[in-house]
Amino acid sequence: MAGNDLVLFDEPLSNVDAKVRDQLRGDLLEMQQELGFAALYVTHDQTEAMELGHRIATLRDGVIEQLAPPQEVYLRPANRYVANFVGRTNEFDGPATRVDGDTVEFKSALGPMLGVSNRTFPIGSHVLGVVRPESIRITEDPPVTKSNVHSGTVRNVVFGGAQVRIQVDLAGESIEVWRPSDTPAPELGTTVWVSFDAANCWLMDGTELTTVTEQDHR
């Protein structure tokens, strides 16, 4: 196989058992590195895309919404569609009240929040902040940090193997928090504090707020 050959994969592992699929992903990576071929890999499996892709193209209605390395797509999504399509996320929105370089303060339904962006947001513009569940800390005592801190009530706890998924109600807002499964999870009905760093609240244009439907994901 020549180094400039392009191999096309159209969901080759979609009907394979989960454990075998994990093994085959590793085999594909080793084969690509050994032979040095370029590949276009089509998949609906986000894990496959993250593990196999050097760059990921997220499509909607035949249009590329974002083309970037996996880490950038996940942590710095181009818009709300990409943020919701690739992984789970929590959303907060409101008008920008203060801008300091790439850090923006905005007034959410829960109160002032801080986030970061590579865009310029004028004061008063509507922004949307997305925070991944694993980036949120949860404690039973108020944290020392003062920004992006809110109290709420634990409404649901689901054991998911590698992590525990915790649903917390914050003044009418429901968010999801992930913790490693080997750490104690709070009990249902417990009052907890959640917090996250401004660097983990990625901001985008809030005027793009539209309902993301299942049809959008196809």
C-alpha cells in the first residue's frame, strides 16, 4: 500500500460486539501507523471518532459544522449543535456583563458566571456557556472558590461503570455531574455544592439557541 493511498471506511465496526469493537479499534490504529495510509472513516460512534481520528468533521445536513482535532471538538465546540452532538454537556446562558481578555462574565439564571472564549463578545450580547459533566466538582461543603459556585439538591444517581452520573437540581435548572465510580456518591435528596473553573465553561454565541432534535443528529 502506497503512502499516499486513501482508504475509505463506512461504519466497519457498527455490527460488531462491544468488546471485539474495542480490540479492532486498536488494531486499526496500529495498522494505520505501520502502513502510513490516510483514511476517511465514517461513524456514528463518538468513541470511535475520538480514538481513531486525527481530525473530526462534524456534519449536519451535509454541511461541516466543525473540522478539528478530537480534543478541540470536545472541549472547544464551534457551536451548540457540535457541543450537544459530541458527548454530554450542561448549558448556561445570559447577557455578557464584563469582558477581560478571553474571560467573560455573564448573568445566568443562577447568577453571575465566568467562562472563556476565543470570540469577542460586546457587553450585553447573549452568550451560551457549555460545561462538560466531568468538569464539575461536587461537594457537601461550600468550596473555597467564589466564582461558578452554586448549591442544589441531588435528584438522581446512576452507576455507569467507570463513572457515576449525578443529577443535581439548581433553582429549577437540572445539571449532570460525573464522578469516578470509586469515589463516594451523595445520597438522594442531599444538599450539595457544585463548582467549575471558568476555563471549563466554553462560551459561544447565545443567539444560536435552538432546540437540538434527534433529527439534527442524523
